[in-house]
Amino acid sequence: MPARLFVEAVLAARATGFGKDTPYDGRMAGCEDHPALQMLSRWWNENAPDPATRQAGFMMPWVRVQDNSNAYWCGYHETPNVPIGRNGAGAAGCARIGDCVLIEFVKSQYEASFSLEGATFWTVDSLPWATAGVDKDDVRSGDHDEAWYSLRALESFPERFAMCWKALGGHCSNDGF
């Protein structure tokens, strides 16, 4: 993924509010419809190497925190950090920005499956991404919006990953980074 596109998405997340009661383009919509997530999902859906995975609804950034390590921190601060191999599970549904950022793409939350454990959300390559203890009505009504976490990760990215943000800004000209 071009670094410039990710930087634009972060700036859009910071410039445009998001949440259950935030309208986009004059209409009420879920966080998946936020301009930042739309631009990243659209890029994936037009450029993914495997056309079968071109079904992104939102995404989550992961940042490599040490050189020569496969330890990545999730963009959303409350999600546990995990080891992610470059060719590990979910790689077919991920885009890289250099060697420091991995963008994991997720199907629309409206494609979640539901069980007694709650809602399971799926990566674009059909692997389980997360399970939340909410029911179908919570997701359909917008009371639970999984894409909100992605927007929060984008919004907080410059402060949370300052060195990475600076490096990404180095790829963009005339942005004042």
C-alpha cells in the first residue's frame, strides 16, 4: 500500500468525526462509511493480489515494534499485541507499508456470523478476525460498530507510533511532517 494513502486516511480520521451519531455526506451511517475507511477499503478492493479477497469493509493497522522481530502492536491500544509472520495466517488479506506497518483487511461487519459467543467478524480471506460478545441486533442497529476501533487506531496513530508516523511522513512531500 502506498504510504501516502495511509497518511491521507490517518488525516481524514483526525479531521472528520466518527461514531454512532456522526453523519457522512449528510446521511447517518456506520463507521465503515467514514471517508478514511472508505479510501483504504476501496484501495484494497481495487488492488488486492487475489480478487477473491476484494471484499474489505474496514481494516486494522499493526505496527512492527522492533527490528528483526515479528512482534506487532495493534493500532487500537486495547487489543493485545501478537507475533505476526510476514507469510503467516491472514497474509493473503494484508497489505504492507514498507517494513513497519501491516494493514489487515476485514469483511464488512454486516457479514459477521452470530453464535452464543457473540458476533464473529472475518478477514477478507475468510479467517476469524475477532469475536465480540454482542448479538445481531447490536451490530445491525449500530450499537456495536466494529469499524469504530479501526478509526480510533487511525486517529491515534501519530501519537501512539510517533517514530513510524515520522517515517511514513518521510514518503510524502510537502506535508509538513
